[in-house]
Amino acid sequence: MSSFAKFFSQKRGQVRGQRKAIEEVLKAGPATVTKISEETEFAKNLVVWNLMGMLRWGAVEIKGEENHELIYSLKEV
């Protein structure tokens, strides 16, 4: 079973709450998965799972790389 499989069974409200928390971190500026994880207290794999969804729907974008880790930011409209 993939490390992300358990996240697919979450309720929609849980996912919205997680993504809102991630957006709040990114409103302060671009951040890595590690920083987002530290700020939200979410596991890194949960942060990555949410960021992949947010990338898919155009809410975030990759801004660069720092210490072998991608930097994410809110996508400007």
C-alpha cells in the first residue's frame, strides 16, 4: 500500500482544512515541505499529498529549490 493511500479516504472537510492551513503558511511567503510541515504540525507525506492536489488544481506553484527540496508558493492570479 502506498504511503498516500490512507489520505484518499479522508472526508472532504478534513482535506479543505489541511489545505487552508497550508495556504496560511504560504501567505507568509514561499516555503519548503519541511517548513510547511513544521508550521502546520502535519506529517511531511500529508503535506506532499496536499501540495500535489493543490498543484493539480492550480492553487500553488513551484518557485525553486533549496537544499534539495522544492519551494512552493501560492499561485498568483
